[in-house]
Amino acid sequence: MMKRHMIIALAGPAAAFCAMPAMAQHIQTLGVDENCTAVGGACTALEPSLGSYYGNPSAIADFRRPILGINLRAIDTTNLDLKDTAGNHDIPRTNTKGKYAVAPTLAVYVPVAHNITVGLGVGAPFAITADWTNDSGMHRYNMSDQALFILDISPTIGIRLTDRLTVGASASITAFRHLRTQTLIPDSFGAALPPALGGAGTIIPTTPTSPIIGSITLNTKHDFHIGLPPDNLEAAFDSVAGVFGLQYKISDTVTFGLVARTRTKNTFHGTAHLVVGGLAQTTPFSLRLDMPGHIQAGVAAKLTPRLTVSADYQRTFWSDAIGLGSPAVIKFQSPLLGFINKLKVDYKARDTSTARAGIQYDLSSKIRLMGGYTYHQTAYPKDRVDILTYDSNRHIFAGGLRYDMRKDPAQSGLILTGSFQWVQYEKRHFDTGESANLGGLSLPALSAPDTLTFTSNRTPYSFGGNIQALSMAVQYVF
């Protein structure tokens, strides 16, 4: 259950857990750390950075001294646009706490031998959140409130096998999960129910301003509390994704990088709460929702002593992820309204390609300028897009500045890095009925006698806009 413009969360082990927006749920759009994102994510063949546990674990073999760092990123999604027959609907808040969101990445790497480095990264490679207004708009029948976080702990190792070849691996252990969704129910849903369930058995039009008579809310278990949003987390430790990488120096100036991440298998458990008029019902639910794996390959070339360029290609395997490539099926332990055992959303996500390009220029031994560009291909066919998956082709423009405060690169000291990103969503328009999912649950549509599904849009939609991100990283070399 994804929204392409919503939030990626990264967390520190000391309860530093906040949210930040991005495409659907994937860290790939805004990245893990500022060094990689500042060059458009074209970093599989570059030197190591805070997010190497995710980007390419083999790179950490180049760390010569222990290093600890944190990256904080502020995100603004309020310039994303949605339009229907009721007018324009902006996103008023990036998350439930305000216009902006701030997210940290935390990592530590320690050389344990002349050719071996180990590390630990903490973050959420898959996460979303959204806080929509409920006053008007067809989007509120699809999802008015949502949050999904998968918090990973990633032990990592990098090994230098030869002067030219390094390999590495990281185990992304799903430690905690959080899922919350709220789907509002308009009066047309209740009117279409049979009289035995309190309805009239008739179909009435649904408009962007139709009265709300209820909702279906899902919340995962509250096993772990950190005191910050999303706070209530479901303990997991039942799923591991592998990240495997290598770097090979083709020459003294050209390096090849390759990384692969396996699919993350996740099953969420919690409580579903239905309210329709004066009726309230609660029952446990389960949802299998996998996150996609990917492969990424790239080349970095040092064209001059000061200038380095890089280019990467990435292929993401959405079609293999249960709940994205195949239907997402929410199973209820007790039937809602006496007959709804399942809620199904069919996305039919397809594999996508991503192109990345980056450039670095050293103004001096201490100051480095960075720039980059990323093109993300849309994952969902037009007839399956909904407000949750806010999905179109994306163009990301990035830049950054790195300042090394050390007197000598071989000494200890601080390294500061700042970066920015501009994520531009191509405008996408849907005529009435073009999407099978855009209409939300505003009619009691059944794909089977006991299975409720989303419906097609009954008004034209269009969306687009942009996301901006600013980040700052502090690293200390021991």
C-alpha cells in the first residue's frame, strides 16, 4: 500500500525515528546519505559513505580508520499537487507533526584487519506516511491517513581480496514494523448496502464532497514504543534481505561497481477497526506485503586529479513482490459487517529502470562540489494507479558540498557534508474510469462474495508537483 510521493523514514538506535517523504516506499528516490544522493545515486563505484551498507557494502573495505556518522534530512512535500472536479488539493503537511519532516541515518564502520572492515547501519529502506485533509477530494476515499515503516538493522562487512577487487555483504534485518491506514467511507457506500445491513440497496453518486459516514482503520501491534512518531511498532526479527556488492578497479582511474538486494518478505499483523454510522467492529488482520529487490551497476572515472564522473543503471523487481506485483490482500479474522473476510488492492506493479549520473569536483583538498541527476521510471500501469501509489516518472536534480575539517586525510577529525534534492513528478492525468483503484471504497464492490476491493475513479484526476530535500551530515574519523 504505497504512495509514490510519501515518506521514507530513517532511524537511529537511540529512538531517533522520524519520517521523510519520497516515492512510494523506497529509499531509492531520496537515498540513505548525502554523499550518494548528491551525485544522483550514481555511487556503486565510488568511495564509501554512511549509506554504503545499503548502496554497496564492498566499498567500506576502503575505510582506513573507524568512522561514525549521522545524516539529518529535512523534506517538504507540500508542493505536490492533486486535482479533481472539486479543484486543487495540496498536501498541507509532510507528516502529522507539521509542514516538514526530518530523518536521520546512522552508521558506524571499523577496520578489524588490513583488508577487512565491519559496520552497522540503522535505517528504514522502505517507508511511507501521509496526512491528507478530509474536507473534500476523491483522494480521501482512497486513503486519508497512512504510515508504513520497516526499520532495518544492517550488520555489514567489506573485504579487499586484491589491490583491485573488493567484495561485501550486508544483512538487512527487519527489526520493527509499523502500518497504519485509514480509508474513509462516503454515504454512497452505506446506501448501496442491503437493508439487512442498514442500507437502502440503491446506488447514489459519489462526489468529492460526499458526506463521510465511517472508516476502515488498520493498525499493527504495539510491541515497542520509542516516544516519537510513529511510536507504536510491531516487533519483527523474522525477515532478512541480503545486500551483496563488489568493486573492481579496471585501471588507476576507472572503477566498476555492482550491487544486488534481495526481496524483503514481510507480513504485518494488527487490528482492523470498522465504523459505519452507529456500528463499530474490531478484528485482527494480517497482510503479506513484500518490498522489491534490485540490481545496480555503475562506473566511476577520474578524468582529472580534481574531476570524477559516475553513471549507474538500476533495475528494480517490483513484479516479484507479493502485494505489489500481485494483489495486496488484507485478511480479517472475523468478517466485517458479517460478510467481508478480505480487502484486496490489485496494483500489478512492473519492473522498472532507473538511470543515474553524477559529478564531483575538488576545489581544494578540503572542499568538494557534487552534482547529479536521476530518472525513475513509473512502476504501475495507468489502470492500476491510485492515490496511495502516487506514481509517475520522476526527475531528480541534486547537488552538494563536502568540507573535510581534518588537517590531513590520515588524521582524525570531522567531515561535514550538505546536499539538496529537487524531485520533479511528471504530470499524469486520468479520465473517468481509467484507473481500477482510484475510486477508493466508495462502493461495496466485491471481487468475490467475501472480498471487498477498490473501485474505478468516477471523476477525472491529475497529479504532479515536486518534493524538496535539504540534508546535513556529520562524520567523525577516529
